[in-house]
Amino acid sequence: MAVPYGLAAPIATSLSAGGPVTIIWGWVAVSFLTLPLASSLGEICAKYPTSAGAYYWCFRLASPKRRLLFSWINGWLTMVGVWTIALSVTFGTAQLIVAGAGIYLPDWVVKPWHTYLIFLAVTGVTVIFCVFFNPILPTIDIISAYWTLLGVIVILVCVSAKAAAGRHSAAFALGHFDPTPSGWTPGWAFFIGLLPPAYTFSAIGMIASMAEEVHNPSFDLPRAIVWSIPIGFLTGVFFLVPILFTLPDIATLLSVASGQPVGLMFELIMGSKGGGFGLWFIIFGIGMFCAISISCAASRATWAFARDAAIPFHLTFAKVNKTLAGGIPLNAILLSTVIQLLLGLIYLGSSAAFNAFVGVAVMCLGSSYAMPVAISLANGRKDMADSPFHLGRAGTPLNAIAIVWAAFELVLFSMPAILPTTPTTMNYASVVFVGFALISAVWYLISGRFHYKGPEIPDEKSVLHDDEKQGDEKPALVNRS
């Protein structure tokens, strides 16, 4: 989980929406609100451990009459969510490059098209890795984990030791709150500033994609999903607290022409361009590792949904190119990439495009996770009675909190970060969200209701417990009727 990147890339939103209080206590609040969702997903995942994830769970939990429609809706939410979260990481990394260049080129007037060209380059790098280096992606993920861990330690030590911009009292670092830059009322400004922590935890459900790669998925996956929250929370605390105690002037950070203050923030804290660039490079590295990983995951999700005849030209995008890297879904990779590049064009007309990309990702993925939880709760949780990770009496309140939080995210992250709004500062998240909803609805009427049969259903006996498997065979497929 790329916690430092998730908190740093959109940090301007939290700085303008209250500053230190929003940053640290927003992180605490979102961590506690996400834990019920993680627990609820863990319970379902233990019962139905499959890499298909939420849209498969909707299919299994819903009634036969509604399962196709519910899994269709969830599949589209998931697919748009992974497209936009991949876009947010690649585009956010491009903005980080601009911020890093700004350390040594403070007078550079950055045009939107400059950032877009850098975004094209970052996306190109991710495509190269997805296409030609697929066999070493697990190794890249391991390197990324060590890079993140060591990076947090280095930032903690360097920021705490140097503090060239001065040191703050605990009253400031943990209690200063000024929502004035956002234009929102104090209460709503705090909620708007929850975008970075919500973004950081937005992909917890994607852990289920490892179902075929672990020895005992019904035991390991739910614990991995749940434990990702406290581990991520502690990582975030060790990253944020030193920064808040040494934070430079907030107005100076928000005045950065590029809108990305991370480079300047580290430069001022370290008191030198070299020191600032070194800490910036840690965040940039995490961003690149994450961009590669999430882009590959997005292409796999696209391929899986195409295989289930749920997107236009599904036969084309479900093909696997067996001549490259042992077999990759090349067409799905290209489709996912083209969609991201087209959505990235929004930035040419809106300086708030990055917040929109982040907002759509959080809204779609949060909704996709909440759907199977809501279906299970509506059914009286009877399907979860024999889950190996049963939540017991706590299940109902935890499910309810998860659903309410996901619903609140839909409203919250459709709002602009700053008031008053203009065409260039408007949050286009709701436009993108509704646009894809219309595409999904139209395609369902044209094709889905005739050809979509739901996700492939693995034989659960082959994935529930490792000691019940025979050999190393992949889960068998059974009839979907």
C-alpha cells in the first residue's frame, strides 16, 4: 500500500481545507471508518475467495432474478474505479515530476500541456512494464515494499533532524485549523480534506485479486484486507507527524504555481535543494512503483470484464497475446491506457482535474465494495453464517457503517475543493461518474441483457482451503446458471 504517495500527492487539498487538524485527524477518522468496510469485505472474501472480487460477490449474494444486473453494475463500478485510480497515480506522478523540477527551476512557468506531456511519458513507462516485463512484476512489488518502508524511515529521520523551516508546538502540529483557503465552512472543509486518506485506502478490495496466488485464501485474504488498515494507519502516522511538526508556511505552499507543493515543502524543511530533492525522489519512486502495479491491475480487470462479455467489442479486448512475456492481454492494456489518456485531457481545461480523477476512483471503488456488503445485509447476513471469517454480532453494525461511509463518499468527493468555483476549478468527478454510468446503462440495454451471463464461477472446493486442493491446478469453472 503506497501510503506516503497517497497522502502526499493530493496534500494540497488537506492543506487548504484546514491544514494540520484535517491532515492528521482526518487520517485517524478515515482509518477508523475504513476498518468496518475492510472487515465486511474480509468476511465475504473468506466465504467466496476469488480474484474476481466484488462483482463476483454481488453475483453470488444477489437473488437469481437480480444477480446479473447487480454484478453488471458492480463490474462497471470496479472497472471505472481501477481505470481512474490508475489514471490518478500516473497523472499524480507526472505532477510530482513537475514539483521536483520546480526545486531547481523555480521560475519555470508550467503550462497544462507541459504536465500532460509528462503524463504521457509516465504512462508510456507503465505500458512498457505491463507489456514487456510482466514476469518480473512480483519482484517490482517486493522492491516497492522495501522502498516504501525505508523511504518512510529516511523521511522521518531527515525531517525531524533538519527542520530548517522551524519547529512547531504540539498545539500547532495537532491542533491548528484554518479552513479559510478552501472557502468552505469549517465543518465541511474538514470533510473535503478527507480526500487524501480516503484515496490512500481506496483500493483495499483489490487484495482479493491474489486469491489464486496464496496457499489458503479463505484464511489469508480476509486477514490481509483487515490488517492493511492498521498497518497503513501506523505508516501514515510515522510519515505525517514529523512533517506537521516541521511544516513550512501553508500559504507559501499553496501558492506554488503547479499546485503540487511536495517539492517545495521538502526543500524548505531540509533547507537545501539537494536535501529537498532527495526526499522528493522517495515519494516519486513510490509513485512510479505504484503506477506500474496499478496500471497492470487495471488492464487485468479490463480483460476479465471483456472475457465476461460486459464491454463493447469484448471479443477483441478479451484476447491474450501469447507471444509477449508468456501471454498478456495486450488489447486490454491498450484500451485501459487509451481511456486514461483521454480522461487526462480534462486537465487542459481544469486545474482541478487531479482531484476529479482521485474522486471518481474513490467513489467507484467505494461503491463497488459497499454493494456486496449491502446485499448481504439486506439478506439478513444469512449467507455469511458459515464464513470462515465470521464477524458475529458485530457484523450488522460494521456492515451498516461501511455502507453509510461509502454513500457519504459519493456526495463528499463530488464537491469542489475550493469555493467559489470556476470552469477551471470545478470538480468534474460527478461528470465522469455519471458519464460512465450512462455508457454502462446504454450498453446493458444494447448488448448486456442479451449476452452477459455473469462472472465465471470457480469451483469453491478448489479455492477454499489449500489442503483440499489437488496439485497446483487453477480453480475449475462450473456452470453459471
